[in-house]
Amino acid sequence: MSSRIFSSRGSGARLARTFSKPASQQQEHTVSRAFFTSAPSSVQSASQTITRLALAISAGLAAGSLVTLIPGPSPQLCEPASTSEADKAQKRENGVTENSPMRLRMESMIRAKQQEIVEALEKVDGKRFVVDAWERPAGGGGTSCVLQNGNVFEKAGVNISVVYGKLPHKAILSMRAHHKSLNASVDSIDFFAAGLSMVLHPKNPMAPTVHLNYRYFETMNEDGTPSAWWFGGGTDLTPSYLFDEDAIHFHKTLKDACDRHDPTYYHRFKKWCDDYFYIKHRNESRGIGGIFFDDLDDKEPEQLLAFSTDCLNSFLPAYLPILSKRKDMPFTLEEKEWQQLRRGRYVEFNLIHDRGTAFGLNAPNPRVDSILMSLPLTASWQYMHSPKAGSREERLLEVLKNPRDWV
Amino acid sequence: MSSRIFSSRGSGARLARTFSKPASQQQEHTVSRAFFTSAPSSVQSASQTITRLALAISAGLAAGSLVTLIPGPSPQLCEPASTSEADKAQKRENGVTENSPMRLRMESMIRAKQQEIVEALEKVDGKRFVVDAWERPAGGGGTSCVLQNGNVFEKAGVNISVVYGKLPHKAILSMRAHHKSLNASVDSIDFFAAGLSMVLHPKNPMAPTVHLNYRYFETMNEDGTPSAWWFGGGTDLTPSYLFDEDAIHFHKTLKDACDRHDPTYYHRFKKWCDDYFYIKHRNESRGIGGIFFDDLDDKEPEQLLAFSTDCLNSFLPAYLPILSKRKDMPFTLEEKEWQQLRRGRYVEFNLIHDRGTAFGLNAPNPRVDSILMSLPLTASWQYMHSPKAGSREERLLEVLKNPRDWV
């Protein structure tokens, strides 16, 4: 049995649901997919592509915005088989413990968090995620969980990606700006990357879109020990209608998580988030921010794994109370149209400005559906749209043009 | 009176309609806007922004995809007042004749074609375009004509832009790849650019989206005579449902226009179009092509103006018969959804790959609404959507992945 089988909760289920195993119990060459009759026909028809998908994945990158951690030239994806094989053997024989390499601990942690988040979101929505799980033949793999046209979510994606690859010389030079320990005298370096990325677009225009991404990157010596390594990540909120109490609650929950690890983190990472998620050509932020960090190696890896775990643990408490208050609020057609225009801005940021998306799409044989999972199901562009003076829409724009401190 | 007033045809008109004068009769500092009660409320509310718009335009670029003609570093938009002033005086005193500088002849031609196209499209749709006309204080300006939520068109934009500016040294070096006559020993060169760009997104999924852009660029000596100059342009079709007879008619009409000027043009420009409008990360073309050319200076300017005029004249005969056959065809909800997914691909190309859009958005103080006028009113992204085997949707994808010769 190559994956854990969940018995379906829905009476309409035609296939048993599959979910990838925790990293400690994985087998290789898993490619599984399940769908449910409650899913829209467009999702069901996607199951026809399973063979093509498996082929594409075996040759390609399946990273989503995970790839923000690799700036500059594209990595090659020829596998450094020795390390990934050793990791696989260790997972099989010993499981993942506190003594395992950070690679395996991060992978194990994000797989557990993916499952927690997916299960919590399914309880809220009432519909199930479609799960695609795979491994790459020589190590690494991923799991995409996507829910489209749900009761609460227009589109929700929670993705894991794990990559073993080789960094070419140019990428090494580029990364040395932040990581002086990288050896620039070699032609290539083996690397490992693992990340969890998530975007939720609720249907109700009063309920905000939310995004998160937590990732770990390391380059490896020939014996599999890490040379350079770092953590990156962030969580940010994009409302169409701004409720100050929601913004305060969201930021406060993230700040509490940061403060448990470093008193400077929240302030620095809040600013970094405002700077990163900025739609330059519109002179406005994508949303009301949150936290964002990259190249983080200022503490022991153990401590930064704990910090990343804490950030991921803070997501459901930061977001679910907001969603719960907003998901069933009444709204007008005009408010839905405004949400669609804001979704258009989301598309603009992700396609024009997001470095992770650009990197992913430029990689050889990109898994485009995983990378563009972040895009909303629907979006709109109107010529010369401008909110009425004194309206809630105008107030949102004012805040997006002048980011605030919420806590 | 700073602009020609058209009496409104619609009984519900609240304001007289304004349309910019032909170049030969223009006055400076025109900023005019009209709207009609038949327009959707979102369009009407845009009229509130007229003051902000006028300010933005006076400082910015208003080019749309016109700007594909300026590769590399951004031009400065400080005005070379002498040439634009001289041009303005000449227009005022003598009008535009065959003896006028090519700048004025091109501007006059595209203004006339804009008006012809807008009037023809209004007859088809039954609704009126909203017209924004402006001049930049020291020369140049533009007219945006946009129709949203029409009877036939979901969104239609027909834009003129005229720019007098200064090319910085880096841009000169970049342009010298194609234009050896450019003087690379100077810090900057005065330039002129004028173009007409148009995108039509019909509502009916059986009716194809169409795009065109024709432009003229020149650099000027101190006495206002041209040093380097070239023409660029193209017309291309993007169906959601492919009717071979439409593709053949469209390409044949363009080929006839090309053949009247050079027997090699159609073949070369058809290939160039396929190469340019290619969505690399999807391994598919944006549409079924047409023609595309740039840096064209292989004949006398007189001949290339005639060629560009002929291409523009061929647009209505190439497109209207197709639109007429398709605009009222019955369609299913699934077919509308497929159109929305194809609109998503259109957005991907324009935001990720189109050099003109990128250039426009990176220019100082871009007029974003004019540049992104090309985006559809609505678009959609579904995770892992795949057409059914043997379906019309699958056949379209097959053609987009393997561009055909249609004539």
C-alpha cells in the first residue's frame, strides 16, 4: 500500500480518498489522485490527466511559490541521488526523529501542517480537497490539495513540494550575496528545498483572501551534511472589504508567534511583507500584509524550525475566527464585483511582480497548475474603475496605498 | 471649441459626445470625456476621476502596447518642445498633407482609422464607446475609446497614443542592434512615437478576441528631420472555439494586404506573429496568429505608411464577417466557462510575456488603465482543467500547440 487511505466521509464518494503519508512512512513512486462526485465537473474531468501529470512531474519542478527561495538562474533538476537515497533509507528505517537531518524534520513538519490545515478547512467548507500526491523517481516530490467551487471557498490550495537538485555556478554566485559560506569555486552544489504554500480565496467578498508559504533550503556537502542553509516564509491577508478588528486580530496573532522567538522579528518581518507584496505599477499593496522573511539563518536551525512551526501553528487561530465572522455575511452584487476587481489586482501582483511565480514558470518543465494554483477562480478588470468618495472601497485603497501598523 | 461634438444618437444621453479632432485640426490641452446612461454604473462612476486622470496624463505615458516599439531602458518623457511645437504649428497652419513630416501623416492616419473602427464597432454593438481624449502640455497626447458590457462586446478598447520624448543613452545602444544609423555618441536623442492599438473581447464564446497594433517611431535631428525611423504592427486572432473557415478568411485577408506590398511579407510576418504571441510556460500560442512585424525600414517611409494603412484597412473586412457569423450563436454554460479559461491565458500572456505591457508599466507614471485596457472584463483559472478527449476544446489546444498555415 503506497499511501494512507482515508475512508470517505461523503456518501457520494466514488473512490476512496488518498492522502500522502507522513514523510517518515513514505514509499517511492507514489502517484495518487482522488475525486468526489461533489466536485464540479471541471475538477472531475481533471482526473483524466493523471497519466500526463505523472509524466510531467517526473521531469519537472512542482514548487509553487516555494521557489522564492532560489533567486537568480534556474537550478538543474538532475538528482543528487546519494543524499536523497540516504534520506529515503533513513526515513524508511528509523522514521524522522529529533536527531534526523533538518531536511527530513522540515519535510515531516510541513506534511503534518498541510494535513492539519486541510482537515480544518474541510470542516469549515463542508467539501473535500482533491489530493494529488507524487514522488519524483530519484527523491523529493509533492502533494497538492485543491478545493474549487466549495461552499465557503471559491478556490483553496495547500501544496507541499520537496526538491533535491543541483545549483549551477551562476545561482551559487547570486546566492552568495546573502550566504557567504557558499563555495563559489565549484561548478555546482547539491541542494535541497522543501516548502508548504497555501492560498485561500473565499467566495464571500467580506471574507479575505489569505496566503502563506514556509520553506527551508540547504546546500549539501558530499557526505550529505549541510553547508549553507536558511529558512523563509510568511503569512499575509488580502481583504476586499477591510474590517479593522480583523486586521488587528490577524497581525496580533502573528506578532505573538514572532515575539515568542525574537522581539525584533515582527517589526522587521511586517515591514518586509509590506515591501514585498507591493503592486508597484498601481502604487498600492496587494493586501494589508502580515509577515515575510527570507534567508533567515541568524539562529540555530533548531530554533528556526521551531519558529517556522510556530508561524504555521498560528495560521488557523489567525484566520479561522475572521473567516467564521465573514463567510456568511450578506453582500450586494456591487460588492461581489469589487471583490472580482481586487482579485484582478491579485493576479497582477502574482504574474507581474512575484519572484517565486516567475522563477517557477521559468524553470524547466514547470508544473504550471501547481504554480498558478495561487490565482483566483475568477477575476475582473474594468477600465477606469474608481470607488465612490467616502465609500468602504475607497477606504481600502487608502490603506493599501499607506500601509498601517495594526498592533 | 476644443473638440468635435457628435450629437448623441441615444435618447438617454446626458452629455453631448466628444471625439478628438483629426490631427490636422487639433488644439492643445484638450481633456474631454463623455458618458451615456446606457453605460454600466461602473463606467459612469469613472467619470468622477476626470481631474485625477488629467493630472496623471500630463505627467505620464499613455501608450498601451504602442510601447513595444521601444525596447530596453525607459525613455524620459521630458519634451523636446521645439519639434512638437513646430509640428503643432504646421498642423494648425497648413493641416496635414502628403508633404508633411511622416510623424504628422502617421498620426493623422491612425486618428482617422480609430474613428472608422470605432464607428463600425458601434454599429455592430449598438452601444457607444466612452471616449477620453487628451493632449500632453508640450506635445503629443492620446484618445482612449472603450466600450464595456456592450451587447456584443464584453470589453472593447481602441486607443491612440502620440509621444514626443528623449531616448536615454542606454536605450540608444539597445536600439542600435536593429538601427545602425542611430548616433551612439550622444547622451540622448529626441524621439517621436505614434500608434493605434485595439483589443476586442466579444461576449459570445464562439466569437474570437482580436488584437491589432500599428505604430511608427522616429528619432529626430535638431532641425526636426528624422534620423532613424521604423514601422511596426500586427493583427492577430484569439478564438476560444476554432472555426477553420474563420481562420482561413482572417489570414487570407491579411495575406492579401501584405501581398499588395511585398510578396515576402505575409510569410515572414505570420511566422513572427506565431513566435511573438507564444505563452512559453504553457507551450501554446495565445491564439491562431495573424501578422506581426517590428523595426520595419526596408522600403521608403511612404511605402511603409501605405502598407500600414492597408493593414489597418484590412481589419474590418478580416474581422467583421467572422463576428457577424458568431456573435449570436447559441452556446452552453460550459462553453462560456471555457472562454473564461482562455481569457485567463490571455491575461497570462499579456502580464507575463508581452514586452509592450512590461515596458508601459515600468515607465514613469504609467497610465495603467490604458495599458491594461487589453485585459478582458472577466477571466478564470481552474486547477488541472483538461478538455475531454476528442472535444472541440482539445482540438483548439492541439492547434495552439502546433501553429498551422491557414492560407
